[in-house]
Amino acid sequence: SALIVIAEVTHLIDLVIEREPSAPKPAGPTLADGLHSTGATMYTMLLLFASVLALVLINVPIAVSLGIVALAAMIWSHGLNSLPNLPLVIYNGATNFPLLAIPLFILAGAIMNASGISQRLIAFASAIFGWIRGGLAHVSIGASLFFAEISGSAVADVAALGSIMIPGMKAKGYPAPLAAAVMSSSATLAVIIPPSIPMILYAVMAETSVVQLFVAGIVPGIIGGLGLMGMAYYFARRYNLPREERFSWARVAKTGREALWAFLLPIIILGGIFGGVVTATEGAALAVVAAIVIGALIYRELNWAHLRDAIIEGGVQTGSVMLLVAASALLGLYLTEAQLPQMLAREMVGITTDPWAVLALLNVFFLFVGMFLHSAAAIILVVPIVMPLVNAVGIDPVHFGIVVTLNLAIGQQTPPVASVLMITCSIAKENVWTVTRANIPFIGVLLAVLMLVTYVPATTLTLVEIFYR
């Protein structure tokens, strides 16, 4: 099947960019040449993207889909002689130093789940937010804020917290779709608040600073968390949901002491990175070591069996992401050699050079892409294509990175792919479309944050300007 697809894609590309027989051409470029070049570029880009999407929709794994399309394009452009070099391209693409942070952050999150750290964070969040009407919803959002500072993964967030919080909310009388919607949307904060795995991927693809992206995500993440809490409070009043307990400084102090060592993890990660002591990759390695020490020696809940399960879980998640990265290296090589992103940038600049208009177009594009591709695949496939355009119109790449991250975070909530929503529905045992209807107001909050970040760049760049520029 793969060979058939390669043959068909190669044939289609050859039809789209048809090489004319050798015939005399007038000296210098003509309008017809320009139109032909523009049309060929757009058709080629659309064909590559549509080919990947078509394979994904027939349940071909995304990494395999990227590899098939890239292989077809490389054979068309360079012939079979290019094949011996492709393994080296794949290897180099997957061994970029900043990418080592991804498996390390995933492993740190898996160890947290196995060592009792998650439960202590939930208890502390309950002591702070439980007195508000609809307290468990606020606890879910607050716990996601804390957990996001360690895991960097929305999937890890909802897997760790959802199995505890969703049954708890349902037992307190929350409508099941609402409980799932709160957990799913709040888990999305994990890709906005640093550290963030999608931000690491974006930094590599856009060749920008991981640390500056982390700093830029702090304010949007806090605003998003407060917005989700406001929406949760509205539904709490609407459904007359209960408060969990009276506010008590003694309980806050007690749960804070018990979770004190858990709070050291984000301090180690973010403090070391922002302070310039370690890189993002080294900070991730320190997080793994700290999670093992805290779970095994201090909380004494991490044993060899739990550690083995955490390593396996982390390895499986890492494998799926790194296969995407490796396959994308092939497609990136073809795009670079064909200069299709640069051509697309020139054509878009011919339409408009207004950065706000370009951002509006890219927002619509990424929201659409996020409905069909996982965030990692979308970043790997699309960011190298649009970065020449972003640079050409003068958009700050750090600002644009937060815009991309927010768009794809929303995509994790919108079917048909909706990876975080699907996991949440599986935990809640609820229908996807029922939960999606309940989730629309929370998605609206995330869209409002996206508009704020897009058109008020100071939201993301103020802290970056203060500390790094």
C-alpha cells in the first residue's frame, strides 16, 4: 500500500509541476511564468498537505504518513540516487540536542504519577480553591496549573488528574459532560504554561529560543487559568454546585507542607532554566533526578515496580513523538531544497504585508490544522512552511510561537482528532459529542485568550523584553 501511495503522489506532483519540453522561451520572466510559478507552488504545498491528511484519515499512523509523502517527493525531485542519504537525514533530525528535553519531561511526569506527587498537588489545590462554589472544578483547574509546571504535556496532565477528579466531580452531582469538559480544557494549560513540549518542538523548527518561549507563556497561561475558573464559577451557580469545605489557613499550611517537596520540582526546572544555570534539556534531566529522589527517598511511594512502569510509559509516549520528528526531517529536507516555504512567503507578501492580517489568516489556518493533526505533527509539518512568511512581515518568532501553541491547544479540544478530549471522554465514559457541547464555553475562553495574545503582543513579550532583550 505504501508503494502504491508513493507512486501516486509522485505522479501527481509530476502532473502539477509539469516540465515542458525544451522549447525556446522569451528572454526574461513573463507574467505567465509568474502565474505558473505561483500556481505550481500553491498546488505542490496543498498536494503535500492533502496527501498527509488523506493517509491520516484512513488510519495510517501520522509518522508513517509523513515519511511516505516525503519519500515520494524526494524520489520525484532527486530520483532513487537520493535514497542512501535518507537514513542519515532521519537520524540527524531526531538527535537534535534540544529535543532530548522531550523524553525527559515525559519521564518526569510519569514518575510524578507513580510517586504520589499528583495526589499532594490535588490536596493543596483543594485547600486553596475548595471553598469557592463548584470547588472541585476549581481544584481541577488549579491542580492542572501546578501539574503543567512539571509535565509539559496535556495528555500526561489529563491522564494523571482526570482519573481522580472526574469521578470525584460526578459523585458531587456535577453533570458528567461538564466534569469532563472542565478537566479536558484545564489540561490544555499544560501546553501553554512552561515547560511545554510543543514549545520545545516549535523552538527547534523555528530556530528560536526555548527559554524565551517558556517565559512568554507564563502570562497567557495564568490568564487562561483565571478565565477557565470564571467559566466554571458561572456553571457552578447555574447548577447550584456545592462548596467542598470552609477555607482554613491550617489546612492550607498542612497540605502545603506535605506538597512542599513537590513544589521544588518547578523551582528546579524553571528556576534553573530562567536563571541561565541550565539549558531546557539539562533542566529536564534535573527534573527526572529530583522526581526519583522525592518519590523514592522522601515520600517513599516510588518502588522499582512503579519506576519500571513509569519508564515504559515514558518510552511509549516518547517513541510516538520522536518518530514524528524523524519522519518530518525527510519532509523538511524536501521543502528546504525546493524552497517552497520561501516561495509561499513571497506570494503571501504579494497579497498583504500587514502583520495583523497575516496573523488572522494563520490563526484560521492553524485552527483548521489542529482539528485534524496532533500538535506535534502540526508543528513539524507546518511551522517550517510558514516561518519565512512570518519573518518576512516582521512578526516576532517568540510571539508567533505562543500563537501557534494556543491554536494547537484549542485543536486538542476540537474533534475529529482532539487527542486530549478523547482521553478525557474515555476516563469519564461519556460520548465525545456530548462532552464537546459542554466544552464549547471553555473553548470560547481559550479563543478569547488567543485573540488577546495575537493582537496584544505585550501579553507575551513584556517578560521576555524585561529579562532577555
